[in-house]
Amino acid sequence: MRPLRLDLAGFTVFREETTVDFTDADFFALVGPTGSGKSSILDAICFALYGQVPRWGSSRGIASALAPSANEARVRLVFESAGSRYVATRVIRRDARGVVKTGNAGLQLMPPGFDVTRLDTGMSPDDLGDVLAGTPAEMEQAVLDAVGLPYEQFTTCVLLPQGRFADFLHAKPATRQQILVNLLGLHVYERIQKQATARATTAEAAVAAVDQLLGGLADADAAAVDAAVTQLDAIRTLTAAVEAALPELEQAHRTVASATDQVTGLDGDIGLLGRVEPPAAAAALAGEVATARATAAEAEQAVTVAEEREEKIRAELAAAGDPATLRLLVQAHAERDRVAAESAELAPVVASAQTEHEASVAALRTARAAAATADAELEQARRAYQEAQTADLAAALRHDLAAGDDCPVCERPVGVVPAVPAGSRVAEAKAAGQVARATADRAQQQVTAAEQAVREVERALDRARVRAEQLGVRLAQLDTELSASPGVEAVRAELAGVDRLQSSLDDAGGKVRRAREAARRSQRAAVADEQRLQTAWREFDAVRDTVARLAPPATDRSDLATAWTQLAGWAQELAADRRAARVTADAELSAARAAADSVGARADELFVAAGLRPPGADSSGTPQPAEYRQAAALAVQRAQSEHDRVVERFAQAGELRQRRAEQERSAQVARTLAGHLRANNFERWLLVEALDLLVDGASLILRELSSGQYELVHDAGEFFVVDHHDAGLRRGVRTLSGGETFQASLALALALSEQLAGMSTSAASLESIVLDEGFGSLDAATLDTVAATLEGLAARGDRMVGLVTHVPALAERVPVRFEVRKDARTASVHRSGM
């Protein structure tokens, strides 16, 4: 099977009409982000063919095919298989109740040379070719005939979905064998062998049947016919004699029947009367009923007493104080004591904080005064330093100044030049200024520290004052709330009394419930005893009804025991009368039977004289006249049938011998053909050869994929991997890691496509292989080997190779790429490459 074109609309993420053209895509890749719809393209191919998808679990997951909010989905697949082109179409719809069903399904065989591009011209389904299937039920067999593979094998060998890649590797030997049978088209040999065996079996059965018939016809000769005629005449004579003797026999039987009826009637009366016997518990039942009634009345009285006590305690509890209010008063007293204690403890704290605050404020004033003094001294030192610098500058000008020169400062003539001072006062003024700066800095630091101390003391004082005010307000509130309270001890005493009343009420309620339960049990017991009494009366009535036709005495319905005594006494007396009458009836019956036996014996002698078994031979008594008449008529019928049978079998014997010869020749030819096919094990030999080729091809690919580490072998249909890096250790395929399983499964999949496609003679030729599996688990070297292997497989040009991948390095090596994109509304497919 090779897909040529896929048309989608409303299918999963493809809300809009989308076409994927595979016509010349011998080697392609489906690429795109996760969730864009790559796997949905493969799902559409599988759905168009089989109506289900591996990811859905079963065909009941058809609702998964509809795009969100879509009411209809259409999928059309054009594919090629064994040189013929087909169109598979499926349409599903959601009805008004939200149920999703298949609205249309069909498979058509396209005319030879049909141009697939004509599908874009709006052709009607009638233009696509011959209709092979028109309903979902017809699609299953039609697709199997066209593709050659059922759904499970298609998703194992052609389209390998996610999570199913290793199915063929892990399949049971019988499952793999069935896949190979489908691929190689070996069903024909099995069908020939089965048909030959069936024909041989049918022919041999026909020969056996003819032999059986001929064995039954061995005595069908002329002498047998003459004997049958003689017997028929004798039986007809017997019939006339029996008819003459029957009137006397009928009268004797009527006499026996009358006497028998009399005896049977007497026996029936005696049996009925004997079963009239009072039950052993009838006398005690009335007393038990009375006792149960009295017990039920006492229980009801106990319920009334318990309910009255409960109501009394409930009224006392209602008159007492509210327990919730009393508990709140107790809590308020406790809180008042706690608040008062805390308020008393806080007063000295506030006073201490006030004192500390005053001391810190005084310290701050002292520090600020010292800082002001230090600042004044610093300013005085700064002025002295400036004056010293000015004096030094003036002295420096005197070295080059003479009397009468212009002053460089005031530009006036100098009369007398002063003498130069002996030394400079700048250094001394500078040192004094530094000492004043240090003193001012220390004074400022002390001011800052004092200010910080004042702020901290103020915060502590504010907190203490606020808390004292809060406690005072709360204490006033509590005093107001407790102004009417009688005191905590009185409240506690009242609350204890309420608790005692509540406990008494609970106890009284329990007694009421127990009394009611006891009353219900007593009532049920009384009702049960009443029902037993009624049942006993019904049993009495049933027994009396059995003897009603014998006119029993009237019943006293007030006392069951007395009623049984009267009925039983009457039954005993009447039974004694019936036993006496039966003795006379037995004597009359014996005399009637003796007369009937005498007449029957004479009739039996007629049958014995004719050589037949008489009717009375198998009976202890005398048979009825109708039995003699029936036996005579049956004897005539048998004699006539025997005569006809002998004549007919004699005529059939020749035809049966000729038919036997023909069937024997047919059975020999068919058995010989079936024996040859079974003896040569032709199909088994082909399967073994195919499996050997498959494993050899897969082993070569696996060695290449694993750089010579692994080799695939099989034994009795089971697959094993030989690890050459571990001293040739032989491992079962189910023990392989994820990466190892992927390599082995890929090798098998490629070998199925490479080796078996050329061997298949059926419609199941593997013309394409599509891998939807995670190549991202492979390392770079293995990925390169996989890519090279796929390229080599596709380069041969005799089959299509497709893959779904997220690995850019692998996708770039594929000549044709279908990029699947998805936006907020729908998914789309864009082709790139050659």
C-alpha cells in the first residue's frame, strides 16, 4: 500500500480543508512542533482505511476524530496497492444529541491511468471508479482485499504509530507467523490443502454411506419379496379374527374399570382422612399470643413513664439559666482579673519610662550646649588660620619691595617697607583648627546619640501609655458588663446546676430511646405471634378444604385447639367406615379382572398363532381393546411397509454400486493431493525461509546501526539479540533498553520492507513504510547510521519511506518535508524540498 493523496476537513486539528500530496514523495518527513498535527496525518490514513486509530484505543473512540466544535469530519485517501489505485472515503457527523456516528464510508477502484489532480475539479463520487464498498460493514473486507493486511498487521508492518514501534519485535511467534502468511500470500496453499482434505473427507463419507446402504440391501432378493407377501396375507387374516373377539373384551374392561374406580375412590378418602392430624403447637399458640400482647402493653407503658420524666427535666432545664451566657460571665470575670493585674503591673513601668525620658532629654540639652561651644571654638580657629595665611602672604611681598615702589595690592607708592617677621603662624593656626574640628565632631556625635536615646525612650513611653489606656478602657467595659453579675462563684454554681440538669436530660433521653426500642421489639413479637396464629388457622382451613367434599362438621373459630380436636375425631370415624367398604370393593375388583384376563388370553392366542408378539406379553394386566386393534393394524402396516421396502431396495442396489465407484475415485485423487501438500510441509518451509531472510536482513541492519555491537537471531520463532561487546551474550528482546529496542525494532521494520516486499505475491506487498517514533533518543552516530539506512532504502525507488521526527539533523537529510503548522483555529501542511 502506497498513499498518493490525503484530503482532510474537520479531522482533529485540521478544521479547514487540507490536502497532502504524496504522489512523488518517495522519501519524506513530517516535521513541526509538538501538538501541531503531524501524527494526525498518519491517523487520518489509518482511519480512512480501517475506521479506527491506534491512539483511540478502539473504533468506539471515533469522537476523537472530530475537530473541537466541528460537527462533521471528512477524510479521503487515494492509495496504490499491487498496481491498482483506490479511493477510501469516510465521513463522520455529530447529531443534535452530541452522538458521533459514521455518516458515510466507501472504497472505489479507480480507472487505470486516472489523474489524481482531477480530484481538485469537484468530481462526484461516481466519477472515481467502481464501487467496492458502500457501508462501514462492507469496508472491512474490501480494504483487507485491497491492502492485504488487517488493521493490527497494518499498524505493525506499514504504518508504525507512536508506542507500537516494537510490536512486531515483541509479538508472539504465532502472531508473527500470521503476519508473514499475509505478506507472502501463503493462504492459497493452506486453502488448497483444506479444500482437498474436505473433498476427500466428503467423498469417503459418501463411500461409507453407500457401503452402509448396500449392506442393508443384501437381503433384497426375490425370495424376500415372496416371504413379505405371505406374511402380509397372514396378518390380514389376524385382523379379522381380532375384530370378532373385541366386543366381549370391551365389556370385561368396562366391568374392571368400574370396580377400580370404586377402590380408588375409597383409597383416596382414606388417605385424605389419615392426613387430618392436629399440629403439636396448636394448643400452646393461643397462650403465646396473649403473653406477647401483655408484654407489648407493658413496654408501651414504660415508654410513657420515660417520656414524662424526660419532659419534666427538660422543663427544669429551660427554667434554668442559659449555659452559654453563664460561661461567658465566667470568662468575663477571668478576663477582668487578668486585665486588672496587667494594669497594676504596667503603672510602675510607665513611671520608670517617664523618669528615663526626662533624664535623656536633659542629657540631650547638655550635649547640644557642648556642641554649640565646640562649634564656636571651631569658627574662631578657622578665622585665626585665615589671618595667619594673610600675614604670610604680605611678608612674602616685602622681599622684592622697596620704598617708593607701587604696592602690588593697592597700587600706591610705598613710603617705608616693614621688616619681615621672624616666623610663620599658619602651622600653629592649622593645628589649633584640627583640634577644634575633632572636638566639634565628638560633640555632634554625642548630640546624635542623645537624640537617638530620647527617641527610643519616647517610643517605649508611648507604648506603655497606649497599653495602659487600652487596659483602662477594657477594665471599664468589663466592670460595666459585670455590674449585674452575682459574682464568679455564684455563676459557676449556677452553671454546674445547669450541667447536672443537662446530664440528667441526656440520661432520660437514653432511657426513652431504650424504652421505645423495647416497645418496638415487643410489638414486633406480638405481631409475629398474631401472624403465626393466622397462619395456623390458614393451615387448618387448608386441611379442612381437602376433605370438604366429605362434609366435615362445622368449626368453632374461637378456639384453634378445639377446632382441630373436632375435625380429627370426625376424620377417624369416617376413615374406619371407608376401610370396611374397601374390603368388599377389593373382592369385586378381583372377580372382574379374572374375567378380563380370560378374554385377553384368547385374543393373545390369535397373535401367537400368526407368529406375532401379543399385546399382553409386556403387560402385567389385560391390554385395552384399542391396543389389540392398534397392534393388528400396525402389524398390517409393517408387513406392507416391509414388502414395499424390499422391492425398493432391490431396485436401488444397482444405482448405489455405480455411485460408490465414482465417489471412491474422487476421494483417492483429493486425498493424494492433500497428502502431498501436508507431507512436503510446503507452507511451513516457505515461512521458515521467509523468517530466515527477515532475521538475516534485520541482523545486517542492526549490526550497522549498532556499529557491530548487536546481531539479531531467532530460535523456535523467538527473537534474541547477541551482544558482541559482552562476550557474545544472547539476550531476549524484552530485556533490551529503550534505545536498544528502538534499534532492533527499526532493523526489523526496515527488513520487512526491504526483504519481504519482493517475496510477496499477494496484495500485501510492502510498498511503503512510515515511522512515527522518537528518533531523539539516538546518539549522533546512531542517528547518522539510521539516516543513511533510510536514504539507501528510499534511493532504490521501489517503495515509499516516511517518518515523523523532531530532530532537525535528521529532517534536513530528507529530500521532501511536509511542515505541519497550527494556529489558533486550524492546522495546515506546507511542502518544502524537492
